[in-house]
Amino acid sequence: MTVPELSPDEILEFLKFDLPSERIAQTGAEPRDSSRLMVVGEQAISHRIFHDLPALLRPGDLLVFNESRVIPARVMAHKPAQGVMGGGRVEVMLLRQEPSEGEGQVWSAYLKPAKRAGHELWLGERDPVRAEVVGVLPDGARLLRFAEDLWPHLERIGTLPLPPYISSDPAQFAERYQTVYATVPGSVAAPTAGLHFTPELLARVDALGVERSSVTLHVGAGTFKPIMGSVADHVMHAEQYQISDETARAVNRAKRQGRRVVAVGTTTVRALQSAWDGHTLHVGGGDTRIFITPGYAQFAPDVLITNLHLPGSTLLLLVAAFAGIQRIRAAYDEALTQGYRFYSLGDAMWLERASGT
């Protein structure tokens, strides 16, 4: 049986690999652009360092970044006991602010342990922010209603929500787990392909004559959720995205002129494809649940810069759809053989789009 004949579940099995725990990066490279960069082309795989990126770019290329910034979304809360602090502790993983009517704000959040509607929570150790559980979403997330604007309090009461496979102290990653160009708060996980860029590298890219633009996609907690059953039954998490008029014009102009569009990260690809009709990128935004699997065609980007992903993940299927199943299998075998570091703080790949996609 050839790879194109495989079902989505068989493709996921074909891409499965065993990853020793010591290959999961616990710290990022210093400086950021000293991480390794695997170049996966149509015909061959080669190895570089990320600061070599200008050698791969051409004048006129358009680099598209996700400018979302990670918020301090992990908060310790208490159930009030007789109107004072001192009840049971609850870990709150804020997801995002939800549309709501009336005063105050409503946020979705995962609670550990979970609480029923009607429960009150005090978020933060000192001068807590009060919330009430007012509902439950289908995925088990709770809806919390705050009587006041939560945003001004987040830096004081919360910490960065590091991925579950990173065991380091979150305090030491206050800036390292942000891209240097992050400007729009809203993600609960970093768009990690961008973590390799430094201001100096961006200056070199600019000097080469490469154009830069950006999208916003607020990365959700579901980015870490593996596919547990059949690919066909997997429900994608919703993420908020926005395509500006400036970015739509830049991408459409580059495509018309035959210049390459280089997407920095799978989140950038998801945002672009959510607004791409096969010929034109449209202005706008909202929630996207786009699920990109092998067989998907008509990509807007020509090149994808990405990290190395979790086996059994939706992101692994996305990169296989973009670069080709066989090429991704070969690239991951090469990464395992050559000692690449995996996941959020690990090394990177330059993936050229497979012909026909």
C-alpha cells in the first residue's frame, strides 16, 4: 500500500515515533537563534543553525508572524470559607474572555478540581479577584463571571502556563516564553516557532529586503491535546484569529507577483488558511476550528518554519499535509538520529511546501 492510499488513522500511525524524555527541551537555546534548523526541501534534508535563516530567504519574500502574546493564565484560587480566604484551593487555567452581556466579564477556564455553577472563587493570594461559576461548556471548561475587568489584575495574580512537558520553574520564563515581537495579549501557549527570532536576526532579515507582516491567532490550551481516537472523531478546539487589511494586501500582492510567503509557525498557517479561499486572503477574523490533515490543498504559504511536534498530534498532521507524508516521516527520523531537541523550547524546521498542495 502506498502512502497516498492510507486513511487518516493509518497516516497517524505511519507518523508515530518514540521520543526519549531527554529529547524534550526544558530550556530554550541561548541566544535564541542558536537553535538548530533542519531544512527539508523537495529533494534533500540539510542542517543549519537558525541564525543562518537569511541564507534561505530571498529578497521579496514575505515573512508572516503570529503576534499573539501569552497571558499569565494559570491562577491559584480559593473557595471562600464564611466570607474570608481559607477555603479549598482551586487551580484555574484561564482560556479566554467570552462574549457576554451586562456588567463585568465572562471568561472560560479549566478548574482543578472542577466546580459546579453557583460556586464562588477568589483568584489570587492577596487582594483576590472574585468570580462566580455560572456555566459549563461541552468540553468541561467552566464559565466564570467577574464583576470587574480582569485584564489589569492578570500580571499580579497569574503565572505563565508552561506546557505540561516542561518541568522548569515558570518564573524563569517570564520573557523567554514570549516571542520578541509579541504585542497582542490573548494566548495561553506561545506560538513557539517564533521563539527562535531575535531583534538582531529580524534586522538582518529586513536588510535582505524581506517583507514582514503579521496575523493574530490566540493559541488555546487545546494545542497540547493529542488525538485520542479516530482522526475523523477528533474535535478541534476553537481559537480566535484576526487578519488585518494590511496583511491581506501584503499576502495577496506577494501571491500575484510570484513571491514566496513564509509562515512562521503552524498557528500562522491556521490563521491564514481560515481566511484563504484558494486564491485570495480575506480581511476579518473570529473563531477557527480548522483541522488540516493530509489531502488538504491550496495552501497560502510556500514555506513553513515550525518546531518539532508531538506524535499523535493535530500539528504533526498539519505539517504532513503541508510538506508531504513521506518527507515528514524522513525528517522526523533524521531529527531523532541527529539529536534534535523537540517541542516548544526545542529546535526548528524549514519546510518547503509539497508540490500539488
